[in-house]
Amino acid sequence: MSGLLGLDWGTSSLRAYWLDGQGAIRETRARPWGIRQLPDGGFDAALADITHGWPPLPRLACGMVGSRNGWLEAPYLKLPADTAQLAATLVSVRAADGLPVHIVPGLREPRGPDVMRGEETQLVGALALQPTLARQSTWLLPGTHCKWVNVSDGGVTDFCTLMTGELYTLLLQHSILGAAIGDAVADEAAFARGVIAARDSGAAGAFSRLFSARALMLDGALAASSVPDYLSGLLLGEELRSVVAGQRYRLDGPVQVIGDAALCARYRTAAHHFGISVVEPLADAAAHGLWQIALSRGLVGNGSTTHRALPSC
Amino acid sequence: MSGLLGLDWGTSSLRAYWLDGQGAIRETRARPWGIRQLPDGGFDAALADITHGWPPLPRLACGMVGSRNGWLEAPYLKLPADTAQLAATLVSVRAADGLPVHIVPGLREPRGPDVMRGEETQLVGALALQPTLARQSTWLLPGTHCKWVNVSDGGVTDFCTLMTGELYTLLLQHSILGAAIGDAVADEAAFARGVIAARDSGAAGAFSRLFSARALMLDGALAASSVPDYLSGLLLGEELRSVVAGQRYRLDGPVQVIGDAALCARYRTAAHHFGISVVEPLADAAAHGLWQIALSRGLVGNGSTTHRALPSC
């Protein structure tokens, strides 16, 4: 049997894909076993569980599993970086079952400086699904640490991280803005109000208006239960304001997006207030990226059926 | 005996002053009893303890004690607001000992919107100590929620809150930036590096560079123990960048400052990178402000020795 077991292994979750010999997804499994919350037995136990009953195919992982606090540290590649370069720089760790797990490297942007792990693989998958975007495209990957990415000539040429998702969680859970507001109630108008406040904050930026989330609530001008959506709008709006002001990403055409559908929809709504068009998100980009990288490395394809040894393993 | 008992009662701490008949500080006491962490017995127990043994003088409090979650909610006054207006709008709560505690109102800025409680009293005190600044001056009050304030013709005409201090604590304690960095070591160069990175972030703003605190550390270009000072520089620098870009405060002359001496010194160092001059901080501004407001209201002065009843009590 040919195919690949792909692992998208992040900080807070683990997703596994069984891909057939043509790279189609046969089965997907998810566990809450990010590298910060592994089960007893650590990486080996998590791997054994999530791939239980699947055939002994080559295994390729991406994401924080390759970070310093992961299973094995994989390097960060310089920009520009494409599929072939990622595939050429896999590292491999031998699992408890004696067989290797290959890990995709991350990318490093020197000016921020900035780093990514996992998103490079999602981008490879997305570009394989939509090859016309390889020449020139702008990408948004929302999440805890949102990435904005420039792609040119089939490779990643620039990117930056905005900690929008993490700041939202921190401010709601731990700051004065989230104090005594009770349960959140979805409020599209409050979200839009936050986006517009951020957009109109000018070069000063919306962090100078964060406290309005509390002042409006104290005024009775914003329901306590709407503070989360207002704050979400303010932070997504600030991200968009900052990206527009930075003039680093081409925003005149549609922005491609990869991520959770509901979160991508929030970005699409917010982007509308900036005259920016955000497309519908792609699904399973990581699985397709892992397949492409495995193909490029020769782990799969051309009838490959067994664990091919890598020099670094 | 004449005089005043002044209470500067914030979210996380309580400070009490015994002022003599001329408004000079006879004694100061501090307790960790902010309104969010009161002792058993609440506000009354805290008051009885911190004023134990002091004479039964009129009592005037400012700060979050007058907030919705405080002892009694005091209103927010419109801008511009001066000493006489603050004094005219005191509210009063009767303590367990049967005598009143008067509370200074806060201020509300309509555009943010934004609010302050406590800083208005510090400003009254600072302007009384330096009357030449009353005509026109720019003020910085660093802290958990840093305030920038315009004073004109003896009153507060504009202000805004920057949550710099709270964001610093949140990011270090709860975000990926503070993960696995061990104990902080003071590093002036790292602080300056953060300030300059923020200053040079342009209109995009330094929140687009927050993740550099982690990327530099992963690169080995920033010691893990220096991440706190780098992050502090980045956040203070962003605050200054934002205030400069907003063009809301006059920065061509010296900026006056009230607050903790060490924190004010950090702001002074950071401001130097922006060509902004920040003066030495004033001490005990709140005590002097409470005295001025008490004088204006007639709670003290002209031989006043007893608890004068207020209509609102």
C-alpha cells in the first residue's frame, strides 16, 4: 500500500491525515495534544494513538513539533523558500516503534525578525491546489498568531506575525476590559463598531483606543455582553489598519486565506470596511502541503511504499 | 485640630495621608488593599485600619474607590474640568463609624471615549505645586493604565489611556513571548533596542513587531533573560510612537510626569529616542490634590476642624 501519514502538530492541537497513493485524504483524526499538552508518554504516545490502525506509511509532520520545545528542532529556512527547499531540509526523529517521523522546517524572515512553523506547509498545499496563485499572491492565515504572507514565483518571499488572536484572549481573560462583563453575546454591530474605530484611529493606531471598550461599557453605550465582539473588531481592525499602513503586502487584488472558516469570515467582514477583498478559505491545506513536500522529497509517489531512509535520520 | 485624611484608593493599592492644617503631610501609610483585594470587612475595615490612631478629621478619597465596583459610584465630569468643578461634585458615603468619606469624581473624555479616576486629583495637586504649568502643559502619568493629558487654563482639556503597563504584564505572564524565558535580568541595551524597533515601525505600529521578542530569542540574538526589557522597550516605544503620530499632545516643550520614580525614569529614557524631554516626577501629587479639592469645597481651611455635612451625604 502506498500513501502518507501527515501530521499537523501545533501548540495546542494535533491533526493527522491518512493520504492514499494519489494524495487524497482517506481519513482525518484530531486530538487536543498540542506540544504544550501532550498525553502521558509524550510525542510517542500521541503518535501511536492518533495513527492507531493505520498502515505503516511514511510519516511527515509540520508545525511546532519542529520547534525548540517540540519533538526535534528543525531549522528555519531563509526566504525566499519553496516546496523543493522545504523538502530538502527535513529532519527526522526515530519514534518508539523504530520508524522515522520526518519534520518540515520553519521559515525565518530577517527584518522583523519573524518566524513561522506550519503555515509554510499550508501555503505549499494551497498553492498546489491553486497553481495560478504561485506567481504572485497575498495570503492571510488567521489564528492565535496571525500571519500575512507574500508569495512570488512559487515561494514565500516575505511574512509577518500579528498576535491578534492571543491578544484577544489575554485581554478578555485577564485584563480590566474583560472584568465583570458576564457571558459574551454575538453582536455584529459591536464588531463593526470596533473595526471602524480601529480603521479611523489613523497612524496613532487602535491600541490608543483599547480602553474605549471599557469606557463605552461604563457609559452604557455598549452592552457588557457585547464587549468581546467590540474588542474583536478593534483588534482585527488594528491588524488590517497596520497591514494597510505598512504597505508591505499587495492589497489591490483578492487576499487568499487559510484557516478556521468562522474566523476567516470575521476577517472577511472586517476587511470589507477597508475595501479589501478576502476570498473563501481553503480546507485541509496542511494535508495537501505535507503530500507535496513528501512527493518532492521522494517519500511518496512512483510506487513508493516503504520508509525510505533519510540521511538525517 | 485641623487637617485632612486623604485616601488615594486604586484598583490594587490604598495609600492614606494625614495632612495638617496647612496641607503638609504628617504621615503616610500604604496597604495592598485596592478595591479588588479588600481585607475582610471590606471598605470599612480597610479605612478603620489605615487611619487607626489618627484624629477624626474630614476624609476625602480619590481613585477607583469611586468606580462602579468601588465604595460608592461617583460621576464622571465633562471636560474641561478644574479643581472647583471636582470639588463641587463630591459624593459621600457614611462609614461604619458614622462619619462621611467624601469621594472625588472622575473625568470623561467623549471622543475615545475615555475615563480616568484618581489621575484628576494627582493633576490638581501637581498644578498647585507648580502653578506656572496651569496655563498650558502636557502630562504623562505612567502605570497599569498610562494617561496622557492636556492641561489648559487650569483644567484638564483632553486625555487618553494607553494600557501599556497591563499589556506588558499580560504578555510576559500569559503569552508565548514570556514562555520559557526564565528570570528577567535588567538589560538597558535590550530596552533601547525595543524602543527603537517601535519608533521605526512607522504607521504600521509596533504591535506588528511584537513577535520579534520571540524570534530574536530563538535566533540567539536576544538573551531569554533580556526578553522582558526588550518587550518593555517595544511597548513604551509604541506608546510614544502612537502619541507622536496622533498629534494630540504638545510635545515641543517638556512633558510633565507623575508616578513611580523608576517607571518614570524608563519613560524618560524611551522618550529621549523620540527627542521628547520628560521632567523629573513629582512626589505625593495625590495628597496635595486631595488637599486642594478639600480646600475648594470648604472641608478644610479657615479654621475648619470638624466634619462638615455635604448635601449628598
